Amino acid sequence: MKPSPLPDSRASAAKAPDADRLIKLVRLCFQRLRAAGDTLHADLGISASLRAALETLYELGEDTVPEIARAKSVSRQHIQKIVDALLPLGHVTARANPGHRRSPLIALTAKGRRLFETMRQREAGVVAALAKRLDGAELAAALRTLAILAESLPPRSKGESDDE
Amino acid sequence: MKPSPLPDSRASAAKAPDADRLIKLVRLCFQRLRAAGDTLHADLGISASLRAALETLYELGEDTVPEIARAKSVSRQHIQKIVDALLPLGHVTARANPGHRRSPLIALTAKGRRLFETMRQREAGVVAALAKRLDGAELAAALRTLAILAESLPPRSKGESDDE
DNA sequence: GCGACATTGACAATATTGTTGTCAATTAGC
DNA sequence: GCTAATTGACAACAATATTGTCAATGTCGC
């Protein structure tokens, strides 16, 4: 064995089985994360898709429905329904959009922000327990590896078009 | 900075943001993997759930419907519908179960096996391209990290019961 | 401005994936 | 053998997300 200083591109045949395992593990982790999230927030009546919308608004600030849809790569009609569900609950508001009469700006209300922060706090408990079990360097390597995986996969592939 | 020799359990507060990023990346990778898989196998008419059933049968060999359901933690009725869809396509067969008259053993046919292997070959191309871009040591670290993540999450949490 | 074209919200229909519920046949445990 | 649980068949439903359509609005070239 020579300790190859290069990012061993020769050994790709040997790495392929591990790459395969990586993909399987990603799928397994995702399923369990979703199940854990559903359990964690069951009492709040917030499903995974509502949570995703809240998260987007929390991070992006106010935005129009089509913008959120594009950010998440889903149909604008789908986001519209989610926002329509969130509005009567008082978690988001629609503010007149100075730059567009028909497309109001959607933003979290104080109530919506509190809700999301409650969810984040619950999740933080789980994440902290997880972080304790992880090695820092290995975790960093995992982040780099998954970033490459995400990068090497196309962001979309549904007919390759952007809209209807 | 002290170069801590221990698997730094002290720095969990510092690792939590990375653990958070890990979870987000897992979600992102999963979404893209599903989209890429759908595109890759679009012409075969095999959806992600059918693929999962084929994979289970490929790995576990012949099994009854309820067994497959338990292996995948989904309702037996769901697997029943998938198997019922696969049977007329000739991808699986139902063989009389010596140990159970009502519950036949389901197995891949030669055609089903060929189909799954075709899918695996297509995927192998993508996986090989990915493997080339990954560093072996980093990949190994990612596998260990994700294994801990999966382990620390409960396998199920749907009312905590096993069946109806 | 004005005319063509794209975007947007509202509404509807549909697809997919998965669940729960029920019933009769069968199997397993005592 | 009697009772429990399991199983397949069938149905109803729920959640998530898609596509299609229409009229109102907005954008851009000219």
C-alpha cells in the first residue's frame, strides 16, 4: 500500500460500494428523521410540509408565494395551499406588495415565529444529544461528503422546465 | 486551542450547528436522490416504492407480504397492493407457502431480477461518478456519522404499536 | 403607451403514496 | 377444541403534490 497523497481517484471501484452504502444510509436517516419530527411536533398540528414552509419564511424573511415555491422547487399552487392553510391559523400574514399588486408578501407573524422557535427548541434537544455522540472531525467530513453528493445530483429533473 | 485527543464530548455546543447542517443535508440529498432515481428509471415504469419492494425481495429472497411490511415498517396492506401490482407484470411470483396456507411466499421472477439488476446497473453509473469525486477517508467518516444518526433515531414511532 | 407574452391567484381535477377499518378464512397458543 | 392473532381482500380515507385552466396583473419591446 502506498499512502496516496492524492484524493485517490484511482480507487473509485473500491469506493463505489461505500458510496452505495452512503446512499442507503441517507435514505434510512431521512425516513427516521421524518418519523422523529412528526412525533416531536405531533401536538402542534404541524406537518412536515407546513414546517418546511415555516422554515423557508423564517430564513428568507417575507417573500411571495411563487418565490417560496421556486426556492423549494415545488409547484406554486402547492405553496399557495400551504400558505392558505397557515393564514387563518395566524402563523403568517399577507402584506401588500409594493412591487406587485396581485402577489402579496407573505411573512411569519410573531405567533408563527414563536411556533417555529418552539419547534426548533424541541429539535435542538435531539440535535444536542446527537452532537454529543459525534466526533467533530468525522462530522465535518460527513458534511463535505454529503455536500458533494448533493452537488453531483441535479436540483430538478421534472421535464427540465421551470414552470407550466 | 488545545488539540483535544478525546472524542471531544465537551465541544457538543460547538458541534450542534454542524449536526443541524448534517440533518439539513440529509434531507436535501434524499430529495435529490429520489428525483434522480425517478428520472433514471422513468422508462421502466418503476416508482420509488416499487423499487423498494424489489430491493427488499432481492436482498431478503422470498418472503410473505406481512414479513416484507414489517421489514420496511409500513402497513401490510400497502405491501399487498405493491405486490398485487408487481404480480401481473411478471416481476414477482407467489409460491405456495409450506408453512402457511393463506400467506404465499413472494419472490422475484427471473424477469423481476433482471429488471432490478438493470436498475442497479444504471444506478451504478451514477454511483461510480460520485465515488470518483469522494475521498475514501471522508466517505468512511460519513458512513460512521450517518450510522450514529440512524442509530440515535427510533426505528418507528407511530403509536408505538406493531400492527392494527 | 400599447400590444404580446409571462406571472399570479383562485379553483378544480388528478396522481401517488400511504394509512386505517372491516370481514371472513386461517393459523397459533393454550 | 376454543380462543387469539394473523392474513388476504376490499374499501374508505388522508396527506402531499402535480397538472390544467382562467381571468387579472405585470413586464418588456417597440
